[in-house]
Amino acid sequence: MSDSQRFPVAAHTLAYLAHKGAYGPGEAAPSAVLAASVPTNPVVVRRVTALLAKAGLIATRPGASGGAWLLHRPEDISMDTVLRAVNGCAHLGSPPAGAKGCPISEHIPRQVAKALTAADEAAGHALSKITIADLLAEDPPSLAGYAPHSSCPVAA
């Protein structure tokens, strides 16, 4: 799975678990069910749920009767927490090392790294105002005034 898919899959997964009321092992949603909702491969969902579990947002149980469930209420899970759980804005890449002896190559990677840090902090700040509960709401104030990004396919 590409880094750029981790965050949307994680957000979708958490919203699905909240919608289904999966707050304990008895309500656990299997990766195949979560994958059908995204839609993606169950392996992709298991990779993302492993990151979400490591961050303490969900718990998982392996096996035929396994699945994932939330450890927090949806209104207590901010989207910046989700972003950090799946390794931030890593999909923006990292600067190449640069060529030795070239003044540009020795300077630019450090500056690009700072720009990536700025982007990560800006994304975190904006996402800190949005929760999983907001994703489930029809028109939450935290998303008022925003339209879906032009590159995102939206169900009609």
C-alpha cells in the first residue's frame, strides 16, 4: 500500500467502526468487512489497523473470530491523531541526499526537509479540529465551507 492511502483508509476504518458501534471484542469488525467498505484488500486494512492499534486507537484480535474495535469514542479521536498514527505526511516523500560538492545539493535537502516539517505541522493543525464523529455527521461545523478535493472521487 502506498503511504498516500494509509490516512484515508485509517479514517474510513475508524469511521466504520464508530458507525457500527464496535467498542469491544463482541462487536469487532473483521478486516474483510472493513475492506469491503473502503473498498480495498483485507491485507491493506490489516496493515492500517496494525498502525492504529500501535497508536492505541483500536484493539484487534486475530483469527476467524477476530477483528477490530475502537478504544475511544469517535468524538475523542482527532484526525491529526489518525495522521500521526499512520506516519504523518510521509507520502510527500523525503529529500534525496544530494551530490557531494554541489552547493545546491548540500543545501536543498535540509531546506526541503524543513518544508516537509512545515507541511506536516500545518496538516496536523488543520486536522486537530476534525474528529471521527465529524466524518459521520451530515454537515459538521469543522468541515463547513469545504468541498471535496478535486482529485478525490466522490460518490454521487
